[in-house]
Amino acid sequence: MLRPRRLSLPASIAHPVRLLPLTFFALIVVGTLLLLLPWARSGEYSPGFMPAFFTSTSAVTVTGLATVDTSTYWSPAGQGIILVLVEIGGLGIIALATVLGLFIGGRLGLRTRLVAQADMHVVNIGEVRPLFKRVALTMIFFQTVTALVLTARYRASYFDDLPTALWHGVFDAVMAFNNAGFSLNGDSIVRYAGDGLIIIPISMAVFFGAVGFPVLAELFSGWRTPARWTIHTRLTVWGSIGLLVFGAVTFLLLEWNNPATLGGNGFGHKLVTGIEGGIMPRSGGLNSFDWGQVRPETLNIGVILMFIGGGSASTAGGIKITTFLLLAYVIWAELRGDPDVTIGARRVGPRVVRTAIAIALLAVMLVTVTTFLVMLMTDFDFDEVLFECTSAFATVGLSTGITPKLPVDAQCVIIVLMFLGRVGTIAAAGALVLRRRMPRYHLPEEQPIIG
């Protein structure tokens, strides 16, 4: 009896590191085709490939930058497509398929686990199965709680009917936890400025979404015993809290008397907006004030926070907080003359240090080159272009308002940045150059002059 041949991908494509960006790209293509359908747009708008392609990329990469107004250009069906793309992109297309496989069949192949491992940055392959179960439950929990809180507030103060309030609550909850910046309002969340019952839940959902699934899983089982946390969890938790405080304090100090942002508002309004200003630049994308009106110093602080980003294996972008803090420990070890990089009672291996340095340098190179390219293509100021490119690379979604004004060639640059920011610089580089072999010999050592 003849057995049907199993379809298999070529080995060069099926490699987990290369398959990851390919699956994200495939999802972007599917999203673009769906958004090109007539019922995805409002009736007054004609079909356009670039708005659909840009929006699909922004949704899958959970960025939130948009060249068209989400509230008016897309129909409710189109907005629903964006929501689904964000949800899938936030979890990771491979992670979602794995979770579905767990609940339906309960069995995982080795290659599937390897691909999932590359997407979620799990160190031990044995951690993938239980982690994905917690990932699904964690996302459902945070988004449900946030949606219920927002729906209640929207129904009480902003919308007359429950279905509209519920739709806005669910949409904003999904965008917040997945760190995407899409909104059903033309002004993002500006109309809710100073409303702590809306801004704080959204900001907290962004914060927990940016922590990372492995950290949330560890905190769920051992939040009472910080002394037993892994180095990764310690760096992520304390680093995230530190950046929140730093961002909020600096934002308040710089914008306190700025009439275009905080000036003229009461203390409570300023405090709520300050918390938002300390959280959103690290990957949120939603904004209750115009980032195009902030002081130049505030804009530069926002660029720094966006570049650092959130936790590894999270919906946030950037070089990640662990990479940033690890590089700080590397510098400290060099200044002290220590032979090893140590964090607490643990030594960090040279391979991890090299990876952190490579990620940081690749990120600097990408943001620098693309900023230069966009400046050649447009007439915008350097600060605006740098903010835009950093926001795209870090998959943040904040903008000073220049995104809809970008020409097509500049939009393509932003699309590439969003894609690389989601799949990761190391994953993208590894997908192009797969070279994993042990050297058969070592060349003679020589030390060039440094500094």
C-alpha cells in the first residue's frame, strides 16, 4: 500500500531561526491581503496597497504606527482584522500554533519546540511546553481584567451603549497588553487624558505585557521569594521598575510647566500623565498627549527609553532591559579590572556577553542608517526622524505626527525597521547567515590597541 508523501520544507528554510521571520512575513502578507478586501475599508476610501501593507506589518509586529486613521479608514471588520493580527503577533505565530497544539493534541514535535524556543527565548527546551500553557492563560487573564475595567469606565462616562463600550474596552485591552499603539479614536487616548481609571489600567497592561512571559511565569509561582528569582527575572523586574520611575520623574520635571502637555492641569492629571510618560515610551504606543509638542529634552529621553525597550520574550521591542543592564555590568567589570562579569552570585558567560554586544551594536547601526535614509527622503527635523525610526525599530508606535506624511520610500524603510524589531536583530541576522559549526583549529592570538 502506497503511503502519501509528507510535505516538508527544505532544510535551509525549515531551520528554526530562519523559519521564525518567514512565518511572520507570511502572516504580514495574509494580513495585507485581508485588509485589501473591500469590506475592510470604509466606503469612502479607495483600495491602496501601501496603507494595507504598512498597517499589516505594524499590527503583526505589534508596533502601532499608522499611515492612515484607524478609526475612519478601516471599517469595523478591518479593525477586527487589525486586532487579530496584533493578538497573533503579540503571542508569536509559532507560539500560538504551539499552544493550540498543546490544547488540542497535547503533543509537540522536536522541530516545533525548537522554533517555539527561538521565538520565546526559552533557554531550556524542556521549559517550552509548560511555558506556553501559562502564556495563553496569562494573556487571557490580563486582557480580560483590563477589558472589564475599561468597559465599565467607558460605559459610565464616555459611551451611551454597552456594545460600543465593550468593543472599545476589548480593543484597547488587546492593544495595551500586546504593546501596540492602534486606537479606535483618531486622537489615540487623548480624549481620556488625566482619567486615572483609564490611563492607569492601560499603562499597567502595557507594563506587564512588556515584562515578558518567562518572568510572569516565574513571578506567578514565586513572587513572594525574590531571593530565589533567576538573574533574568531580577534584571527584568528591578530594571523595569527603575526605568518606570526614571521615565515618570524626568517626564514630570521636563513637562510640568509645558502648556502644550502638562502645564495648566491639576496635580492628579499631571501624576497620571507622568506615569503614562514613564511606561508608554518603552513600547506602549498609546498616548494621551501630543508627542510632537513635548520639549526636545523629553523627546530625547523618549528615544532612550524606546531603544532600551522591555523584557525579553515579551510583546515589547528595543534591545531589551536585560541586554542594557548586562552591558552596564560589562562596563563595571572592565572598570574594576575583573576577569569575569558577575551579577549577584552568578557569573555571566562570554557567549552571552558577545550576544548582548552584538544586539546593541546591530540596533545602533540599524537606527543610525535608517534615520539617515529617512532624512534624505524627507524634510523633517533630525529629532523627529530619530524618534520615528527608534519607535519603529523598538516596535513602540509613538510618533510626533510625521508617519502619515512620509513618502512611500520612507514608509518602506519604516516597514523594514518594524519587521526587524519584532523578529529580533540576532534572529534576523541568523536567518540570513546560518553558521553553526565548531572550528577545527584556532588562529594565533594578537591584541590590537583599544582606545
